[in-house]
Amino acid sequence: MSFRPDQSPASEILLPNRPVRSSIVAITDKIYIKNHRQLVSQLERSFPKSAFAGATLDVLFNGESLANLDDATQDRVLDFAEDFMDCDCESAPHCGHPEEKFVSYLLELRAAGLGPDAIVDVMGDDYMLYAYPGDVLSFLDNSVRTLEAIESLADVDGEREIAKQAQNRREQLL
Ligand SMILES: [Zn+2]
């Protein structure tokens, strides 16, 4: 079962709002590499366990590193790179887009009806990543509260269309 992201992130209404975005993107600090010890030994290089740490992204996503990984791991790392690190920014992979795309991926899984435990299972299958279900749950709760706030603000401002969009997004996450 795979839920690799498509091009229509459920989070697009969440992300343009910078202060909100920074609190939500913090979930990406809590995404870890499942087989970290194995990777360190295959690459003969140490790097943080956190998947989105700058040093991890640097080590994992150069061709020389990849060649030293076993096939199964290489496939997952390539999928991750393809799905989350495909932008052309000069500062990539440190441009914030990989984190944004990962947040979209989590919201897609939720919109598909998965709970925190199932989301953690799927990210393990898709990319050999894990998180604590409690952290995923807080992230989803925060996302719903954020959408509620957007909805109320838009209502007050008479922005019917935005309020409606926020409401639809929120309902997808419940
Ligand atoms: Zn970018």
C-alpha cells in the first residue's frame, strides 16, 4: 500500500500563512530514519537520526552515498528524494520545500482516512521513516485548529470562498 503524494496537497491552504506554517512544519523535526544504525554502517558516516536534519539530507542525497546502500534502502531513499526533494531551488535541499511536501503527504494520508498509527506504518513502508503516533496526533490536531482559525477569520472578513475552502479541508482531516 502506498500513498505517495500527488500534485494537489491538502495543505495548500495551510502553508501560505507563515507563522502558522512554522509551527506545523515542526513535525518534520520529529520524523526519524527507521534503519538509522544500518544506514550509518553502510555509509560508514555518522549523521543525525532525524530525516530532515540538514546534515542527514546532505549525506543521504549525494550519489556517492547512494551507491553504498543495499538495494531495498536505495529504492526508499530514491523515492523520498523524488517525492520531496525534486525542486530546483539553489539552496535545495535546504529551501524548506522538502518539509512542506512532507507535511502535505501527512495531510493526504489523514484525508484518506488514516489515523496516527496507520500513518506511521505507511511512512515506514513508503520511505523507511518513523514518528511517534502521539506527535502525529498533535500535528493533526494543530492542523485542524489552524483551519478553524482560518475559517473564523475569513468569515469575519467576509471572505466566503476562503472560509469554505478551510472548512472543506478541515472536514477532510476529521
Ligand atoms: Zn525548493
